[in-house]
Amino acid sequence: MRDLRRLHLRFASRAVHAGERPAPRDVVPTVTPIYPASTFLYEDLDRMDAALGGAEGLFVYGRYGNPTTEALESAVAALEEQEAALAFGSGMAALHVALLSCVEAGDRIVASRDLYGQTITLLRLVFGALGVETEFVDILDLDQVEAALAKGRVRAVLCETISNPLLRVTDLPALAELTHRYGARLIVDNTFATPYLVRPGTYGADHVVHSATKYLAGHGDVTAGVVATSAERRWELNELNKTVGSILGPFEAYLVLRGIKTLPLRMQRQCANAVRIANWLAEHPLVERVYYPGLPTHPSHETAVRLLPPGEYGAIVSFDIREGTRERVLSFLRSLQLIIPATTLGDVYSEILYPVMASHRGLSPEERQAIGIGEGLVRLSVGIEDPEDIIADLEQALARLA
Ligand SMILES: Cc1ncc(COP(=O)(O)O)c(C=O)c1O
């Protein structure tokens, strides 16, 4: 074992080394420590060799793995009831690497047309340039999905459990069966639902992807992504990510891990608030239409009842403002006092977004119209505040439009 004290180091060397690399102690901290080290010391070079060869439980370099990040990965794998998980620097990086692990030039992807706007751009721009073509389908229409799969060379099917922003709920068991029948892998973005509501891997999804920036972390203070999957596919993803390098830092991993501890409590409260608010909005004369899977009027209500826990349908509520021009929507957003206009969701505080201006900005008006995103649509991410305060804020802002 190295003992620097015996070397009688000079001041500059002591400044660099003193206090570092203490011998491991027989203590177990109750909370996972943050390990900022970009590399790890092995006294025994044979062990270092094993670590570089990818031996289980050994860490050698920050881009290959980190103990804090690994703790987060185990937590997400446990919540999603999967063998393993791999963390990424963002939800987009997680989607990128999950897709990359399935395809090569000449292959095809079948994707839901109801995806986060940037995911559509990823498929079109990045995968398009790699020679991987994507066919966008109505993922709830299984005949359409099958027709696209039957054209051949489809290696991946991509959907969101609860879609952004119209909150259509995918029939995961049926889609998994169909996807596997054609030899493709099913990638499910479970960001909106979270494993609290549904665990797509238990219905056959091969990769369960999260923007952990949202509900998993829950406090708007970190950008992160994660994929839960089998141990074998996690290895594939990690081999790719060692080269792509979209890793999550240990500080960020710690924040997500801390957020996860209250995920069930936050989700219970947020879902209950959302049910109240969706019902209130549905009665409001200045609201043309409410999109919430908990409402019997939502086209996915039956699937939501089948797949989600009783009475809990997620915490996003989208709605069309009557005569919803861009000016009227922006005036409504400006009037809000409590609800924050923000390009994110899933935080403890309520946030509202105008998809035309933010998440679906990259699509043309015709493309947005085709998937049902009109000029008057807003997406509310319901927080954990007192629901009466959220409703009062919506009420006063809507009243100014009358
Ligand atoms: C459903 C969904 N998936 C993926 C992402 C991308 O996640 P990130 O912003 O963490 O890269 C988002 C971001 O809003 C999202 O809403």
C-alpha cells in the first residue's frame, strides 16, 4: 500500500496528494456518496487490467462507469423491474444511443407520429443522415403499425407510453407482441408515465427510456437520461456510449437519485391534482377541449384504465383555448402568476408550455395540424401545490380572455 508520509514530499507535492486516496474504511454511508473521480486507483495492476476489460463492479475511467451513477442505474432498474439500466447526460442522449444500438445503415425504424418534437428531429436529421429511414405511424392503429413493419428491415419501433402533448396512451402489450413478431425491438419513452404508473418492460418493451430531467428527478435542477433494459442490452448500450460519450456526471446522478426517493409521493399528489384540474377545465366555457386520459372523453381512456393504476392517469393536462390564436394563448400565459411558463415538465411546481412555440416548434404548421396540435393548445404539467391555488391561477388568467 502506498504511504506518502514516508516519502517526505515537498510542499507542492503535498498540496496535490495530501488527504487523497485514503484507505477504504469499514463504514457504510446511508446515502450514496458522490464520486467525482474521473479515474480509479488500482494497487494491483492485474485488477486494473480486469477493470479495463469490463469486469463487473470495477471502475476504471469516468466515461466507462462511475459508482454514483451506477447507484442511480440500479435504482431505475429496480423501479422499472428490469435487470439493468444505463444513465446518460440527457433524455435525448438516452434515446439516441438506444436507437443507435438497434440499427445500421439501410435499416428502418417505425415511430409514433406523437413524439416529443426533438425526438422527431433526431429520427429525421441524425438517423436520416446515417441512412436509417423512419416511417411515422399512428401508434394506436395496430394495422398501420403492422403494415409499416411488413415492409421489412424494421429493427426498432419507438413510442411514448403517454404521448406528448396529446396524452394518447399506447397499448404496450399489443405493440410489444406485434413488434417482436416482426423481429424488431420496442423502445418506449416512459418519461410522462414514470415507473410509478407503468413499467413497459413488464409488457415486453426492450428499452425503457426516460428523460430523468422530468419526474424522476422532479425538482428542475438537473438534465439527465436513462435506459432500463436487460443486462445484455445494457452492455451493448455501454459499449456504444463509451465511444459516444454522452455520460451522466456523478453530481447529476446524485440529484436524480435523491429525487427518486419521493417519486411515489410526488406522483400521487400530482396525479390527484391533475384529475381535479382536468375536470375543472372541462367545465370552463373558454376551454374548447381537454386532453386527459382520465376523462372518459379522451380517446385513450379505455387503454389508460387497463394499463394505469386506478384513478391515476398522469399529471399532464393539455387543453385547447377557445378561439386559440397565438396572441390569445400568449396573453393567457402572460397572465399566469403561479404557474410557470417553462419548456419542461414533471417538476414539483406547475409549469405550462405552448407546444407550437416550444416542444413542436421544429414541425411545420401542416405537420402539427396532422397530429392534432393546434394553435390554441397548451400543455400543463401539474405540480404538487394546493390544487385550489393552481385552479385560481388558471381561472384569473382565463377570465382575462373573456
Ligand atoms: C417525452 C420526452 N422524451 C425525451 C425528452 C428529452 O429529454 P431531455 O430534455 O432530458 O434531453 C423530453 C424533453 O422534454 C420529453 O418530453
